Amino acid sequence: MAHRIGVLLSGRGSNFEALAESISAGRIPGAEIVLVLSNREGAPGIERAHARDIEARVIPSKGLEREAYDRLVVAALREKGVELVCLAGYMRMISSYFVEQFRGRILNIHPSLLPAFPGLEAQRQALDHGVKFSGCTVHFVDEQLDAGPILLQAVVPVQDGDTPETLAARILVEEHRIYTEAVRIVLEGRFRLQGRRVLLTPSPANPRGRGN
Ligand code: GRF
């Protein structure tokens, strides 16, 4: 049976699209995105899912307590038999209830080299701080914001003329690349946790352990 992925998003959905494209192109063998969920009506990511014939639902979060909302989300993911949850521009903190239900099976992508610049507007934070390199991080999700064990990172140079938008665009290219790689590693079980460290382990097809 295919590895069933659920994607949670709130906006544009380019990371979702990159994952969907990677799956279609055979870069994440045996995976299928079975559900895209948005907490926001009109999120462009929902349209992108429809265009790919992937089931997409909006569960509006307005007015609901965090855990009450997450119970609806978890129920929808379970109903579709989701095994791995990918947060892709999902603009909500998730509750400990949600984390507990999918412990070790929730990934997030963040547009900075964590633990630097967690939270909103990470690219602007990087520019304001004056770093010369930023990048992106795929990490496991735990109860804290942008804080779980780090699976993969990619480094992106900051240029003198950068605005938050130009830096974000340069980082986004790397986001799309490493999210695919991270999902593949997780689905193939090619890692082990040692405290906070995620150590990549060899696969039979790739005995040296790194890369695709
Ligand atoms: C990305 O920069 C991602 O790292 C962050 O939110 C943005 C979502 O972009 N968490 P998209 O909706 O995937 O295009």
C-alpha cells in the first residue's frame, strides 16, 4: 500500500505542489498525497490540489479553540488513513493533542536555518539581523514552535541588495528540493534519532547513506 501523506497549508501551496510534482515524477517512491487541508477559505493551495485531482478540504479555524480545531483535523487525517503529515505554509500552532496523535510523523518546512529566526517573517528577520547566509530547515514537529529535531537544512547566501522577497524566492527553490528529500528519507525509514540529532542511515539501495 502507498505511503499516505496529508498536507496542511494556509496559503500559496508551492511546497505542496513541489511534493506533488516529486511524487508524480517518481522521486518519492510509493508515496501518495491523499488529502490537502487548509484552515483558510480561498487558500490558493486548495485550487492547486483540485487541479491535480487531489482531495482538498477547508476546515475553517475561526472561533475554535486550538485543540477542538485539531480534533477535527486529526479526525480528517485518520479518516483518510494518513501516515505522514506535512505542514507546508500552515499558519497555525498545533496542539499537543495533535502532536501526540502523530508523534514523530509530522514534518514542517521553515524558511531559515533554525534555531535562528523561528516564527513569522523569517526572511525579514534574517535581513534585519544582517546574517550573510540563511536557508531553510525541514524538522519534525513537537510541542514548541519551529523547534523539533532537524532532518535537513540547505544554506542560501544573502546578497547585499536583497529584500525579504528576493531572499524568500532564493530560499524557496531550496525548500522545494529539501522537502522532497526529507519526505523520502522519512518514508524509507532512513534515519534514527539520537537525542535531538537526526542521523541519516544507509538504505540497501544506497549503502553510503546520503542523497537520492
Ligand atoms: C514557505 O516559505 C515555508 O517555508 C513557510 O511558509 C511558506 C509557504 O509557502 N512555512 P508555500 O505556501 O508552500 O508556497
